Amino acid sequence: MIMGDARFRTVELARIADISQRQLQVWEEKRVVMASREGRVRLYTASQALLVIILAELRRRGLSFQRLRTLAATLRQLLSDYRLHERAPVLGGFILTDGRQVYFADSQNKICELVSNFFRPIVCVNLADCLERIEKQALLH
């Protein structure tokens, strides 16, 4: 389980998400993601880090920046609603999107139900993989 008080600097989060520091800075400038500040240092909570990792995965899988920007608010709300950054059941969870809609599935039945209702190609992100990256980095703190 991710520690609620874990904070990540830009350089750490960029490494975890496998994106450049500049990319992360652009996402913040465009208000796709937000960080708190301590002086000149930007710090990301575990929840913000999870959002960045999910967005990076979606970007690598072909979603445009414009789509990410559109989906970011929905993803943020989804993470908050399901409290995905602090619940163990998420280990079996997935984020599914067609670039327009975003869903969370925590069972095979839910995944099958969602997939059958999509009419466009879908991108799926395994949250266990995303959380594992954050947890490994949190342990290094």
C-alpha cells in the first residue's frame, strides 16, 4: 500500500513514469497535472504520482496530448472516487479508455462488460504495475 505522506520530486517522478523532466513540466504548465511547491521544489503526492504514471502509459500507447488533457480531470476524479492510491483491492484493477471515456475495472467480469460496450479501440493500463513503481520509489526514501 502506498504511504499517504510520500512526496516525489520532479526528477524522481519523471524517472518513475519514464518521461522527461521537461515533459512533466509541460504537463504542469498546461494544468494537466499539478504539484505542490516547497520553495522552488515541486513535490507530487502518491496520488498525483499515480496520475502522472497513468497519463505517461496512455501517452506511450498512442493517446495524443489533447486526449490526455481531456481525460486528466476524469482520471483525477476516478482516482479520488475509488481512492485508488490507498486501497489494496486496486492491485487487480485496470483503467480502460477509448480516449473519450475512462473506466475503472476491478474484476474480469467488469473488464469484459466494459470492453463489449466500447466501439473504438481501447487502451488498458494495469494499476498494479503503476502502484508498484511508486511503492518501490517510496521505499527508497
